[in-house]
Amino acid sequence: MGTSRFVLGVILLTFGARAVGAEPPDEFAALGEWPKELKGYFTPPAEFANDSGPWKSPLVRADGTKVETAEGWKKRRDEIRSSWHDLMGAWPAVIEKPKLEVLSSAKRETFTQQHVRLQVAPDRMNDDARLLIPDGPGPFPAVLVVFYDSKTGVGEGKATLRDFAYQLARRGFVTLSLGSPPESYYPNKEKATIQPLSYHAYVAANCRNVLANLPNVDGKRVGIMGHSYGGKWAMFASCLNDQFVCAAWSDGGIVFDEKRSNVNYWEPWYLGYEPGRERKRGLPTAENPRTGPYKTLIESGRDLHELHALMALRPFLVSGGSEDQPERWKALNHAVAVNKLLGYEGRVGMTNRKTHDPTPESNEVIYRFFEHVLKPNPAKP
């Protein structure tokens, strides 16, 4: 679906053992201007520029008062983040140094590809992971690529135009392609304490630390991306963990939309898990009603635009396809407003195409986005 010296101070945002809600530092001002070929994607189209849709602004607190200062936003963002974790279940402490085992290694083009097993939770390992390391001493920027399986991300799966980890490795990024099925419950399905989509965000936080701990990676320059289910995963991971410098979300559905069957946050393997009550697959109906936190969020008039706002000041790109058409700018305008309050513009972007499947053109924008944000450029301050 539809590239700055960027120095990010170390943000100690994890959960459990560390503080929650650390705000992005002022170094984000170093992002600079987008290159000409990208700049247009980071400005809302005229027809949507002043339209924020039906959603309540994240700048309005629970008590109805409005946030009008940067200091006020710090408190409000903690309020938003905490409320989502209260609904979805608290994370265990993020693992600062997750275990990493190399199962096999082979030279491929201008990088080395390793099949790895890594620690994704205190008592859980995942061996559906491929680590790609460019030739040279580094340190390199890095991107975590998430999907159903790791082979797709490195160009060894059946689907085309989803080889994001491979393409970014060719451009000088260390990449980690991670696979995991959506139906992943922690600690198990019968006693899950975290909604599956939030658990995947927790997994991504640990995988970010795997990348940041590598000797040839600049741990201050790690991003995340994913397509479809991976787009949902990357969105929740980057919004809930400030240590991801930037993110690209490809057509996962960036707001709740019960007119689109693929924007299926209501399913129990995303946000609809409810112990002892599993709904049938499909759109919510009177016979097959909403369940779990998804039900609570809908009934209280809340939506994913609250999570988007947590990205400020970090830049993100929506690579929109059939599920995220241009009118989604109405929701993105809320994140634009938060960035504007903080004194910045051009941190929220979207491309659009008709199909759910990525295109060469939409992918090229993603790669240029990561190059601009994560690669050092001595010409910029």
C-alpha cells in the first residue's frame, strides 16, 4: 500500500520496570525539510485540510478541558497511553537485552542474511526471524519489518512487493524481518492478560532492543514498518513505544471502520478478546456482537486517532491502499494538530493507491521516507 541528520536522544520508554510516557526530545527539530519528491505527501489535501471528522480531539482531556501548551500535552499523552493500556492489559517489563541466537548465516548480495531465534517475551522465543546486515562497519540505521512470516519480508515468500526488509538492506539498513500469527495470546489463550494486538506491540518493543543492542546498529535510529496485519502491528508498536524513531504503516486500517471487513480490529485476535466469550469471525452484528476492549472503545466514542497523536513529534507515513483512502486525512489531522501545538509541521504523511497490495511507487516512497529520517546527512544540523 500505498528520506537528515536525525539525532534522537535515548528515550527511556518501557513499561513495568521503567517509566511510562517519556516525551520525544527537542532533537526532532533536526528532521529538516522533506525532499521535493516527498514533501507533498506530508501536507493534507486542500479538501481535507480543515476537516477533522467526527472524532473527539486528543487535545481535549477526559474532563472536557482543552490542552493548550506543550506541558499540558505531556500530561495528556500519559493519560491517553495509560487508558489504552488499562483497556488492553499492562505489558510486562520490556526486556533491555533480549536473547539472540544465530541459527544460520549466508552472504547475499551486499549483505549477510541470518536466520535467528530471539527472545520476544520473558518466557518466549521466536525463531521465525531473519536478520539482514549490510557489508561494512556501520553503525547502520535499522528497521523492524513485521508480518505473518519472516520469509516474505526478505523476498523469499510467495507474495510480491512485500520484501521490505530485503529492499531496505540493499539501501544500507540493518533489518529484522519478524513473523508471527495474529492469534498469539500471552501467556496463553485461556488466561491472556493482554489483547493480542497489544502483545504484538510488546514483542516489537523487545525486537527493537534486539536491533539497538547490535554493535553495528545505531540504537538511536530504529524504525518500524508493516503491511496489512503488519500495518496494524507496526502502528500499535510505534504509537505505544517512543523508542521507535519513525514508522510506516501500510494499509492496515488506521481508524475503526465497520464498513470495511479488513479493518477488523473487532476480532478476538486483535482487540476483541474476551475471556470465556469468543465471537464468530466477521463483521459485528446483533447476532455476532462486539466483544472485549473493542466494544468498550466503540461504545465510548474512542478511536485510533488517539494512538496516532502519541507519535508526535516522531514522523510517520501511512502507505494507504484500499483500506486507507485519502479521506483518512480527517483522522490524521488530529495528529497534525498535536504536532502544530508543539511547534512542528510535516510530521504526518500519507500516500494513496487504489489497491490493498503495495505498488513499486508506494514502496519507493516508504524507502525514501526511512532514508530521509534515519540516515545521517552531515549537510543538515
